[in-house]
Amino acid sequence: MINKETKFLIVGLGLLGGSYAMGLKQEGYTVYGLARRQETIDYALEHNIIDQGQIEVDDFVSKADVILFGLYPTAMVKWIQKYKHLIKNHTLISDVSGVKTNIVDVIQEELNDRDIEFISCHPMAGKETSGIEYANTEMFKKANFIITPTEKNTEKAIEFCHDMAYTLHFNHIAILTIEQHDRMIAFLSQLCHVIAVSLMNTHDNSHLVEYTGDSFRDLTRIAQINENMWSELFLLNKDILLDEINQFIDSISHFRDALQSEDEDEMKRLFIQSTQRRKAFNKKDSK
Amino acid sequence: MINKETKFLIVGLGLLGGSYAMGLKQEGYTVYGLARRQETIDYALEHNIIDQGQIEVDDFVSKADVILFGLYPTAMVKWIQKYKHLIKNHTLISDVSGVKTNIVDVIQEELNDRDIEFISCHPMAGKETSGIEYANTEMFKKANFIITPTEKNTEKAIEFCHDMAYTLHFNHIAILTIEQHDRMIAFLSQLCHVIAVSLMNTHDNSHLVEYTGDSFRDLTRIAQINENMWSELFLLNKDILLDEINQFIDSISHFRDALQSEDEDEMKRLFIQSTQRRKAFNKKDSK
């Protein structure tokens, strides 16, 4: 289990990695940091976010009991392939990846010949900004923490992740399969981003800025998007996301057809159904 | 022009009609109210929203210099057809309709044989609630007020609407043609509602409530929708709205195709374009 002697190494001190480091150090754990740029290490040391840090990936890695990756998913896979020989036995490894398909199985396969356990997690926090300067632990307090264990994971590791999320004050901790997680993410997050981006790209709309109300602003806020991270996440989850996009296109095409044929009854039925379904999400709003 | 002797009659004391009445009476004008239910009149009198009110449409109508309709568009057309003989000459009439096509021309045609001017306006305020109990003048302060004059309107009437919107403390007053207005509404408001409704209707999603973050909540808030009002507004603006829906379906289908063919460059181009376009709307946010 998690205890105060546990030494954490955070690989990648971006927004999430930096926030993990900050939160764990605040709780009294020893936190090491690895980053690509010396300025990031300097910033983290100056702001008391880590205990020690460096940019060289050498035997520094073997000091950790737990390694948490704050890297993009494919960068993490490459890192593990390249440096796994530096990781000591019995180290627990986890991540922050927004998609699990094509990532978790690859890493667990990679570590098959080692006594190192990889258990995948998704802290659903922080999206609009990036960089350690924005690191904060407040964002965890209203966020979900999802653990996505496979048959290769131990109960002990699942419990460790649960304790860590609890320690970091996440609002809600859940366990999902990889398939459940990636389908949930495809619908609740990725499809929403596809919609927002596609709405902004429908046609030039700059002349409409002065008339914009809350509806359009709320729908398109997430159309401001990091193109590198999101294209990677979309491609990793391609099959499920395509299925969700196609189901949505079917849904809006059905509405379009009802309007085209002036089928007022069907339009009203669709409005009533959407209103009822959305009400379930309101209850959560007021929680 | 508007002056303190101007007597207003509000026909239909719902959220918008009630808020108009409240705001004009607060500014010292005489305000009469017509409603279908006596309870509405009683409420409006008790809460000092109107000076006088009744449910009978008789010569009460002839007391007004200005008549403002807070009715649904098609109900307003029918009202004017039925009761126009009760309106005295030189009365100015205006409305709050969210769509202008198939409404403004019909009413102006109807009044062609009378010395009564109809000038159409759209106060872009208040949507989630309805009923006089929710009437308030605060919502005007961050809202757009659009005047949509035709060639049949006088400069004097346009100026009157402008003064009235100013008196009611609207944030921004603009003049648009009917075509400009209905296209703007189709894209910024109606298409957003079609998207939100269609997203909620994509499939049963009730099991995902506990994982929902801000993205999905923001996109679907307006999926809670008054089926009677919105089906009427959509059908009135059918041709333009269909065009906007089809353009959006083209846009999201194009994104889907890029993902399907793993065209990462095109996906990134679309992300960058949406991010840049959305930034123009941020500036307005911080105004």
C-alpha cells in the first residue's frame, strides 16, 4: 500500500505530472522529477514541487518505488521501451493517458519479462492549459479518477492507485475496463471535441462574433484544442470514436430529415427525449 | 420618439413580455397587459409589473400607443388577423420573435390597409425558463437587441425601437435585414440546439452520468428545450436551418473521413483552424 516511505518519480513535468508532484509532496512523500528541459526542473525545484530533479535518464530512475508518467501515450511507450532496463524490480508504474486501447496492452507486453507492474489510470483533470506553471492540486477536487486494470494487474496495485487518488483528493474514484473507459471517453469527451471543432469549421463565422450568446460559446469553448495531443488520442481510439461519430451523424441526420419533411410530432418527440435525458445530468450538476 | 407619455400594451405576459412590462414601468411608462389567464394578470398587478391588465381583448387594445407582442410568432399572426380592427390608427407594433422569415412579411401584408406600423425586433434574452414569475430586467443587460426593419418601415419606428432597447438597458443594439438575422440565428442558436439535442439522442447515455465532465455538460445544457416553441421556430426558418445543418454535417463528415484514413495532417489543420476561429470569440468573452 501507499505509505510515507514511498518514493515517487514523475516522468514528464507538464500540467498533470507537475500537479501530481505538487500534491504528493504536499502530502509528505519524496518526489523526484524527470523532464526534458532544465528550466522545467529549475522551476519545479524553486516552487517546491519536487525534492530532486534532472534531465538525464540514468540510474536516477532506479531510486523510485513508483513511477508516474505525465507523458503523451506514445511518448511513454517509447520511453519504457528505451529505458526499462533502468527500472528496478518491484517498481509500480502508472500513467495519465486519456486513451487506453493500444497503450496498456503494449506496455504490459513490453514488461512481460520483468518484475515490474504497469497499472493504467486516468485522472480526468486539466485540459485547457499545459505546462508546469499551471500545475495545481485544486483541479483534482472536482475530477474523476479512473483506474483501468487488466487481468495482469494485482489487487495490491489497484488498491495502491485508489489510495493515491484518495490522497490527492480526487472527487470520485472508479474502476472500469479498458473498453468501458475508452467508450465513455469517446462519447463524453472526444465526440464533444469533434463536434465543437466541426462547428467552428462549418464556415467562416467571424462576422457573427458580436451576436454570439451563451449557447454558441458553451458549445465551442473546447474547439480550442492542442492539435498534437488530440490527434494522438483520437488515432489511438480510432475505431470506437468513429463508431460514436457515425452514431451522432445518424442522430442529427434523423433530426434533419424530420425538419425537412416538417414532421412536427417527431421533432417534438426528439426534443422531449433530449430534455428528459439531460435532466439526469442536472442532478449531478447540483451535487 | 419614445417619451414618458407613451402608453404601452404588452400582449402575452410570459418571460419576455413580463420583463418588457417590468422594465418599462420601472422607467416610468404606463404599461397595460393582456394575458390569457386571470392569474397572470393578478400576479402582474400584485408585483407592480403592469398598471392595468385584463384577459378580454376588447377596446382595451385601443388605449395603447405602442403594442409589444410577447406571443409565439404564429400566435401573434393569428391575434393580429383576428383583432386588428381594435387597434387604433398610428399605433406602433413590435414583437420578440426569434425568427423573422414567414412572420414579418405576413404581418406587414395584413396591416397594408391600415395606418399601423409593424416593426420587428428580437431581444436575444432569456431562454431556459418561461412564465411571468421569472420576469426580470437583469437579463437585458448582457443581451443583444436586434431590429430587423423592412422597406415598409419608417426611420421614426427604427429610432423608437432603438430608444426603447436603450431604455431597457440592452447591452448591444444592432440593425440587420431579415435574411441576415435568420441566418445568424440559424447558425449561432438553432444549429447549436439541433446539435445538443442530437448528441443527447445519439444513444442511451444514462449510465455515463457519474463520469461526465464540463465538456459534455456545456454542450448539452441547451438540449433541455421547450418542444412547442422550438419546433415552431425551426419550421419557420426551415430552409436556412436545413442549409446550416447540412453544412455542419459536411464539416463533421470531413473530420470523420480524416480520422478514418488516419490523415493526421488534415486533423491537425482542422484543430488549428477551429482554435484560431474560436479565439475571436474569446475576445468578446472578456469584454
